[in-house]
Amino acid sequence: MFKNYLASKSDLKIIEGALNFAIHPKMKFIFSNLSKIAKTLVVSYDSKYIYVWQLDPVKLAFKIRHNLRILDEWQRGWWASIISKEIEGYLQSGKHDKIISGGLLTPFVELQKAKRVFLNPYITKESYLATIIHELGHIYFGGYSKKGELSATCTEYYASMLFWPKHVKNLDKFIDKLKKNASVEEKKKNQHIFALLNVRKIITQYPKSWPKKLLKQNYLG
């Protein structure tokens, strides 16, 4: 669907914008130790180039011409890792411990819409920005267990409360749907569902201290 897609100026600018939100003074409540994410590489791609941003300072550091076939699944989401070993092979400094990667705004939104998930909250510009912040939450708090996913989801939700209220409303509708329709097994074992169902409780119960609590190794809420 997007194998020949070329990034627009706005596609590139919005990633830079998301990174500026990450270092906004209001986000110091979460990212109090900015050094934990400062060296993170932020990677996206289109049919011709791999784009790499840095956080300290925020800028598009370089772009690399490639000969890869960019899959739609690479454009549909973001990850706290490199989505493909093929892409990793093009990065100038080799393997990186701190890296997030994902699709550009236009393909991301259109491919999320194509999933036809009822009340999917990830079909807006706001949700795209929040998704990038979510992945930086993974880097900051660490891990992909329930704790790691809960931490990243709290980061996304709190940032959205500050900057993207429409995304909060969409998340709330989606969470209420999950609460009603998800199976008992999904609520226990699916870490994404677990995180969504617990995010509001954590932020409400510990409004001034939830980042510190989530940094504790065994805390699950």
C-alpha cells in the first residue's frame, strides 16, 4: 500500500515535534533523569531513505539512501527497538542499545484505519505523537513485561493529558470497551490490555509519584 511512499516535509517535522514534546519542561515529572533517553536514536523510513533523529539536541541528524522494500507493517506502528535487521544494517554506527523506530505519520494513520478496529484510538495526528512518547517511555522505564508496558502507557497517557486531550478521550473510550469486552484471560495475560486497563488507576492513585513507583523493579500497580 505504501511501498513507494516518500516522506513529506510535514511527515518529518511531526517527528521532530514529538521529540520536542518529550523534552518539554512539563515532561520532567516523568523524564526527571533526561540522560536515560538523551542518547536514543529515533528512526523512520520511506521508500528511498532511512531518517535518523537525535534528542540532544532535537534534530534530524542524517538520512541514508537505501534499497529496501519497506513493508506496510513497518509503517503501521512504533517500537522501542529497530523493526528490521535490514534497516539496522544501514545505520552508520551499527547496533544501538537505545533506539525507537516506526512509520511516518501519513502511512501510520491510514494503515491504522485499515485495521478497522472499533474505536481504535490510533488514527489521529495526536495519537501518532503520543505513540512516539510511549516508545520513549519504554526506553526510560525499561522492559516489555507488564511493568514495562504499564510504564510506557502511563507515559503516553500523562503526556496526552498535558498536550493532546482528544487522544485521552479516545483512549478512555477504547479502555471502556476493553473493560467490557476483553476476556478474563486477555486482561491477565495480554500486557497491552493489562496496561490500558490499569493506566488510569495508577495515575489517579499516585498523581504525584507514579513515575517513581513504576521505576521500582517489582511494582505492578
